[in-house]
Amino acid sequence: MSTPESGPERSVSRSGGRTRGAGRRVSMPAVVLVVVIGVVMGVVSFVQGEILAGVLVILLMTGVAAFLLVGSRFSDTVALLGDDHHEERNVEIHRRSALITLNLVAAFVVGAAVVDFARGGAGTPWVYIAALIGGTYVVCLLVLNRRG
């Protein structure tokens, strides 16, 4: 429902918060990237002679793109999956999610390397992935520290 204070483009949700109306709430580059990845994976499958797998992956990724486009109009969570960075709250949620993801993936990779070492292995590919994660983290810290 639109209110005089919110103007024609804004609406008030049932919870009282403002939403951006029925417009698109997903980043179009994110949707295009999903479709492009699907097409590339499909072409690779076709080249390898896996026609059914190629068709399925293209259909799956096109379905994901459609889900992002349609679902983002009705769900804040889907809009976040579609790279909705229009509100400060969404930006903070993305930052916290990225930090938690980094910590969990790093813990898994280090744990997998330890298990591989304990079994008498060389720790590969886990040590390389751990080095990549750690190196990327240090470079990001240096760059972001310089930017202020």
C-alpha cells in the first residue's frame, strides 16, 4: 500500500518497513552470470558427448536465474542471494555472511589437511587451498587497510 509520505515508488510492507515496491530487486549482472555459467557448462558437456547433462545443466541454471528474478520480488532472502545491496542492512548481512563463510571453509580445509597428514598423506590439495585462502585474506587486509 502506498502512503503519501513514501511517494509513488515506495510502499509500506505489512511489518511497517519500507520496500522498493514491485520493481526488480536483483542484480542483473548476477542473473546474466548465472545463465552464462550454465551455457558454458552445457557447451563443455556437449563437447564431451554428454548431451543430456548439457541440456540439464542449462535448464538448471536458467531455472536458478528465473528463481532469482521472480523470487526476489517476494522474498528478502532471495533478493540477498541475487546480490541486492541497496540497503545498509543488506550490505551488513553480506559482510557477516562472507566472514562466517570464510571461517567455516578455512576450518574445513585445515581440518581436511590435518586428517590427510594423519593418514600419512602429503596434505594435497588441502594445503594449497589453505594457502590460497590465507594469502587472499592477507592481501585483502592489506588492500582494505590502505583504502581506509
